[in-house]
Amino acid sequence: MSVRIVAQLSLVSGAPADSVAKRLVGCAPQVPELRHAHAGVNGAGSQGGGDITLDLGFEGDAACAAFLARSGPLPGLGLVAALGESLRDLHPHIANADAVVVEPLAQWVGQPGLAGVKRTLLLRVEPGTGAEPLAAFERDMLAMADHVPAIRNWSFGRVREDGPTPGPSRWTHHWEQEFESEAGLQQDYMLTPYHWGHLDGWFNPEHPECIVD
């Protein structure tokens, strides 16, 4: 399974998000370590995600490490710099990035080439969580797609403590889904009984089994 870097890029005020996202993806064929790349402008209602989600896929650890070796210490600018000199004119548009290295536990691509709605969730399991509740939480998350047919493609994985953003990552897990339309996310996904009956307890601070901050 490939190793991925997922980043939430924040732009300076007035920066053209659509054109920045297209330029980030357009340079991918010239970056030897990349297996795939995707960038999209975050939609209305996104929480804490900045302006653009950047997703970079690598064949393995060696390719990811080689890419990061070129990225440098500056959040956001470092990742863009590693994509090549052709993007130097984008540097003034990048304010910051929250970037992580993701190791997928499982993933499924049932509809390749889908140009729909992609949702990326970065979450943090509380420090000191025991192995048993952590394993149960991960099993419940992995089963989500079985109960929501509107999820066409998905990936769920753990976040490495060390990544492109300086210092230990504040996140522990990455959960990503792709839908044909926003209705698949807002209705099929958010309103499914499995979501509220099995997953909500892990996230709800008023529930005794809550482990997600």
C-alpha cells in the first residue's frame, strides 16, 4: 500500500485558490517520486481545513523520504518547493500548511476517476488510549463504507508522528471518502443509522466510550 502526504494549505488573503490547486497538480508528472497527486479547493462548511487539500501518493517510504528531503523546514512553502522550481511564483500565495504522512490501514477505489465530492477528516485519539478500544474504534471506522453505498472511494489510516510539518503531528488518524455528489455526504453519510448508532460514541464527549478529541 502506498504512503501518502495529505496537507491542508492555507492561502494568503485574496490568493486565487482554484488556479493554485490546478498548478499544484499540473506539476506532478515532473516529480519523479510521485505516484499520484490531487488538489482541490475546500468547500463551504469545511472546518479548520484551510483553503486547499493537497494529496500526494508515493510508492513507498524511500520515495516519500526523498521528496521530503527537498521540502525544507518552512510549513507549506517546503512542500510546494519540493514540487519543483516551476511553482516558485506560487510561494507568495502560501501562508501555511498542516501536513501529515499517512499509512493507510485499508482503502478501496470502487469508482476510479470520480470527479465528485471528496471529504478529508484528520482526527486525534486521546493519548493513553488502550489497545483494545483503539482497535475497536478502527474496526468501526473501517466498516463505515459497508453501510453507506454512496461512498464510492475511501481510505482510512494512521498518521505518523513525524511528518512534513515541524514538530510531532497533532493528528493520529486520517479518514477520507469520495462521493458522486454533496448529497452523498450530507444525507447518505451523515444521516445513516450506523454513523449515529456505532460511530458517534467514539466522538461524543458525553459518551463513556469517547476517545477522539
